[in-house]
Amino acid sequence: MQRRTRHLDQALMEQQAIFDNSLTGIAFLRERKIVRCNASFERMFGYESGELIGQSASILYPSYDAFEQREQRFSPVLLSGGSFEEDVQQARKDGQPIWCCAQLKLVDAQTPEQGTVLTVQDITQRRQAEQALVRLAHLDGLTGIANRRALDEALEAACRQMCRDNSGLTLALLDVDCFKQFNDNYGHSAGDQALCLVANAVAAAARRPYDLAARYGGEEFALLLPGCVESAIVLERLRLAVMEEAIPHAYSTAAGVISVSIGAVSVTGDEACQPEVLLAQADALLYKAKREGRNRVALHSPSMQRAPDEVHARRRGTE
């Protein structure tokens, strides 16, 4: 009997040592309250020793609603005898967000009232690194503005939003006039610098948080203006802003400096809003601006409908 007791005491001491020294944050929850936690758990969330004991588990979340929503997800899993694991944004004592890989499991599935064990690992740095990679994947490497992938995603979202709230949007495509001649005569380094200056002008036109300036490819750029259907003034200012950069271009047939041709399509809530259609229409209007002499803005005509293949076939003759 004494030997069994000694073995039991030894096992309890070992378990306590693991609990106290584990780098993983560990807490025991009962009736939504923290009844016990280790030092790693306290440090992770920025609390002093013993400060979390007796507190509601909701204190670990950005808001009580966030806690309630998460509990609705994990409770059915735990009551069925399983364990629940997910990456979740929680909150430190000072209010700073912290990303955790959290796992919950009942102490005893047969007696849920005994509570839940919660283990957490701080994955904030990993999450930030992942988000940085996502941002990089949506940026153009040369100009630093959004890339084609970001534009496609934003345009699709803007179309969905327009259909929901019956608003409108404007999509403009820009092409640097006679850019091949600029590169051929001034060099690719000068060409890259010119593209960056044009990109800055396009970005400056995207004034609202939900506007988007993007590099569409090569010397083409795009400007997406959700909720805007009166874009003539904005686009004319953009055209002038590019010319005001005063980048010499002696080989342009449009102006003595770098200039852009702009094709823009605006739609309202009572019109169809499909990304591929908008791109094709803006592309056709850009062709129109180039055909009529470049360095100008061609705006949307509601009756204008062009098949994408037809548009691209014509454009190839104007490059």
C-alpha cells in the first residue's frame, strides 16, 4: 500500500513539474472560468501570477461576442467526446491581439462538469509572416501597388457588393502611350522609373480605403472605384497628373512627355455586373482612346457591348 502511495505521489509530482515548466500554456476551465493555469499561460497573455484564477474565460478574447461564437463551435465537439483545435485570435491583458493555436478537451468525457483543459501556443509571429506573404502575393514587385491577382479579387468582391446594395462602380484601364518607343530609346531602367511614377499617380487617385490602384500588366494599370459612377473628373485629373510628372518622351506621338490613354466603364445597380464583362468593356474603351489619338479619356457608353475576343483582336493592331 505504501509503495503504491509513493508511486502515486511520484506521478503527481512529475505531472506538476510538467505543468509548471511546460512552454505550452495550459489552463483548466470549469463553468466558463479559469480555475488553474501555468506560468507559460500567464506570461503568454500578459498576466501576473494568480491574476487569472477565477476570471471568466471570455477575458482571453477581443470581445464577449467573440468568446460566445467560439464556444458555440467547440461545445458540441467536446460534448461528443472529441477535442477541438483551431488557430484563433485572442487578446492580451493590454488589449494587444495574440494569435494562438488552441486545443480544448474535456477532462473526462463522461463527467463534463469536471471541466475542460485548454492548451495554447503563441503563433503570432508565424501568422504575421503568413499575412506578410499574402500581402506580397498581391503586390506588384516593381511599383509596389496591387497586382493583377489583387485586382481580380477586388473587382469580383466589388461586383458582389454592388449587387447587394444596388450601388455602382467604375473600372478604368490605363495604358502608357508609346511605351515601347520610350523603352527602346531611353532604356529599360528609365522605363521602370517611369512606370513607378505613373503608378504613384494612379495610387494617388485611389483616395478612399476601398479604392484600388493596380498594375494590370506591362505598361497597363487599373483603377477600381467602388460606389463611384461619376468618374469623369477623377480620371481627367489622373491623366493630367501623369503629364505633370513631366517625364520627357521625344518619341511619343501623343505628347512630348509620358502620357496615358484611359478607358473607363461605370455601371449602376440596375445593370449587370460581371468582372469579365467590365474588363472587356474598359479594354474596348481604352482601344477607343488610343485610336482617337491617345492621351485622353474614353468613358462608358451604356449601349456598348463587345465580345472580349473581338476587343483583343482589334487591340493587337494598335500596340
